[in-house]
Amino acid sequence: MISAVPGTRARSVLAEGPGRRFADVRWVAETGSTNADAMELMRQGEPEGIVLVADYQTAGRGRAGRPWTAPPGASLLLTVLLRPPAAVMDLATMAVAVAAASAVEAVAGFAPRLKWPNDLVWPGDGSGPDRKLAGILAEADWPLGVEVTAGWRVPAPHERAVVVVGIGINVDWPDQLPSELAEIAVACNHIVPTPVDREELLIALLNALGPRYDALAAGDRTGLLAAWRERSATLGRRVRVELSSGDVEGMAVDVNGQGHLVVETSDGQRHSLAVGDVVHLRPV
């Protein structure tokens, strides 16, 4: 059960634990989008570490602006406001993904896999496609000290960037999913019989993210990339990466230091891809 005032227990536990950087938890019953709310706080100059949680979002979004709606109270919906050094800002999404997978394993008792670039998936018995347990959406804004009217420029490595990272983890959905989701989505209650407490899941996620983000902000990419590779559902599989300039199909062989997916095509060429929608293909 969630505490009478959602987030109260999370704030108390996090303040004393490894997630204390993220102890400023603000939980509401309903909002348009926690990412949009976090971007507004960023523009007001609020510090990093604020965590916005909502029971329901009326304007939730996924990649490429796709709408995403979860029934009220069915998912853990949250956004974290971060100000990482620009040199490692590209890995902020990976840090949240690894922390979320660790939290699900600790609280729900099963280990989801990570699909590049931004999903937690459950492979089930392997007879069908991976199904989406959680999606992550990261959005960046102007670096500190840069006037919007002056136009965008790439921040120098020593500057702080501003990134909001939102995640929605499907926790307790109806047994019968809508037809458009039945083959592609899954929730914790479809995998394990024991109810999953959303606030416990939040605490576990932020406690896992604390030291992971601290190491990343200090410039350590190695540990995060190793943890992501260990949980990857994408590496070692044939994939098709759908890009606006044309698809790339081949074997996903690695992620590089920026978190870009490395795909080796049939002609032996390796392509480093920063963005794109990935489709896991069946073995030939």
C-alpha cells in the first residue's frame, strides 16, 4: 500500500540512504506530464535531484512525441531533474534504465532486460517478442549560461547540462490489456503474483540511481556501461534500427562510450547509432 501521503516514506528513507541526492520527492495525484513539469522547474533555476511522481498523466509522451496513457495508479510515473556535466549527459538515460531494472529485480523479484535505447522489456518464455515493461524519455535543454535567444551551441565538457529523465514502469495493469498493447506490453502483476508497492519501487530505484549517478557525474562511464551491457536484451541479436535516413540492419555488437549502439552489417561495416527505433529480429 502507498502511504497516506504518497512520497512521505520515500523522502524519509532516501534522506538517510544512498539515494539522498534524490530525497526531494513531489508526488501528485494527476498532472499533464511529469517531464513537462520538470522542464518548467529547470527553467525556474531549481536544482538537480528533484523527483516528480504522478499517479496519472493526462499528456504522457514516449519517443517521437507518441502519446502514452496508463490507467490511474497502474504505473510508477516519475521524472528526475538532473544537471550532469555535459561530457556525460548522453548516458543519463542509461543510468536511470539500469537503476530501474535493479529496482524491479529487488522489489518485484524478476530481472527485466534493457532494450536500446530506452526500454525495459520482459522476454517471457522466449517464444514471442519481448514485451515492454517500462519506457524512458530524456529531454535536454539549454546549458547554463547560454541565452536561448543566442541559439543552441554544444556545451563544453566542463559545463553542466540540464536533462530531465522520465520513466513509466507498468506495475498493476488489468489482466486483459487493450488489443493494441496485448502483444507488446506487460506489467509486473502479469509476471509475478505478489503485488508490487509503487513507493517501494520508487525508493529502490532512487537508491540505486544515487551512487550510479554520482559515479557518472565524476566521469566514470565504465561501471555504468558494463552494468547496461550485462542487462542488455539487444546486444548479440540481429536488429533493424529504423532511422529517418533509412534503416540499418545487422548484428548489435556493442555500445560505445557515449552509449551509442554499434551495429555490424552483413558487409562487415560497423555503424555507431546515436538514435533510432530498434526492432529485435528473429535469428536467420
